[in-house]
Amino acid sequence: MQAYRLMQVVKNGLYRTTGEVVDRLGAPDDSNRTLRVLMYHKVNDLWPNPITVPTAVFAQQMALLGELGYVPVSLERVRDHYVAGLPLPERAVLITFDDGYRDNLENAFPILAAHGYPAVVFVPIAYLDDSRPLPHEEPLVRAGIRNPTLAWDQLPELEAGGVRIEAHGIGHRRLAELRPDEALREITTSKFRLEERLGREVEAYAYVKGSRADYRPEHASLVQQAGYKLGFTAVSGVNSPDTDRFQLLRYNVEPYAARTFELVLSGACDPLSVKDTVAGTYVRRTVTRVLGIGSR
């Protein structure tokens, strides 16, 4: 995992350098930047453990949101903004987690609750109540590191505390790699199963992996046709009132230092969103595969 450590150092340095340069040239105009969405995965202190933010760093980032004047909002407010045209507060932020890790409940939830912040957890339903690791977790399991997922009976506790459970497909599969009928099943079955267990409408879908190479425009149409109100990508950037509500942008959050986190939120690191294009995604995957840290 030394390659992963090196990759993290390089990535954080690139974000900091790019952000500082853009910031000195003049911060982006904030007038049409109505919604920032943060995307987390794991929050724990296991090491090495890719796509993880240490618990203390997560706590610092949540504190920074308030100190920097950002306002965490609920999924309902985001829905009402895009569906009914209702305004969001200035500097609105939606906090999201992908993959349904148990540490979202054990580590992130108490920090969110202490601040009174709402959030969303997108879960792949085949891995709830399942001892199997998620596909990208298998190399970590072989190295003796386990990141268990949530159980069905833990979801009500999160929901009662203001953390909504929403859909992330069935088997954590990239839609772009599936036949149309398989993609439709991922989108619709996950919605129906969650609605049966939660007793309410499930309104948001997060595309697995979520770069431009991982889903196509027709998948956004399928999400809309299935009855979802919102769809979330993993493409970096900030959302305006005119952003396609079935292709909302999200910032993937790393174990950033406080200043880097501030620069990401300000939009100063947005030029790096080139990594989420189709070409950028394939370059990124090639590099990680060569380094031996690629994931499925």
C-alpha cells in the first residue's frame, strides 16, 4: 500500500497547488453557485484504507463548514429546490456518503449529530446484511483490512437522526458496463426494495463510481423514468439552479488539510474535474492499475 500512500500525497499536493494558483488569480464568482455536494465513503482510522477520511479529519471538516459560512441542507431541501424552484440558503452544502459502510453510523453519524447536520447515505442493497466485501474491498480483505457495510436493521437509526438512506443500485456495478435491462434492474429494484423496508418514497440515486465513463445520458433518463427526483454523479464541480437534476455534481472528499478543503469548497480546484471526463477516467484507471492500487 506504499503506492496508495504516495498517490494520496501527490493528489493532495496537486489539489493544494491548483487551488492556491486559481485562488490568487481570483476566486470563481459565487452568485450562481447554489449547491455544493460533498461525497464521502469511509470514515475510520484503519490504515492503509483507500477512499477513507480519518475520523478526526472528518470532524475537522464538519467544523470548518460552519466556520467558513457553509450551510448543510437536507435532501428534501435540495429536491424542493430542483423540483419546485424553492430557494436554498446561501452557500448550501449537501453531505453524502456512498456504499453504505457501517462506519458511517459508528463514526460519522455522531459527528453529524453533534453539529445538527443532515446527510444522505447511498446504499447498494445486495451488501446490506451481507458478510461479503464490496467488489473494490476484496484486495483489502486479503490484506487483513475489513470495512463492513450496514445492516438493514441499522438504517432506521440513521434515518431517525436526520441521515436519509437512498439508492446506489443492487450490486455496486457501473451502469455503463451493463446491458440496458441489467441497468434498469439496478435502478428500479434498489428503489422498490428500499421503499418496502423504509416505508417511504426513495427519491435519489447515486451512480456507481459516477464519472462520465461510468454512466451515460440514457441512464439518467432511466433514473428519471423510474420515479427518482434526483440523480448524483461523482463528477467534480458545483451546481447551479440550471444543473440537470439527474446529473448533479459532487466533490469527492479526501483527507484534505483544512486549507485544501477550503479551496475545494470555493471552487478553486474545479479545473481538476478533467479527471472525471471519459478520457480522464481512463487515464486515472491506467495509472492506478500500473501502481497496483486499482479497484473494481
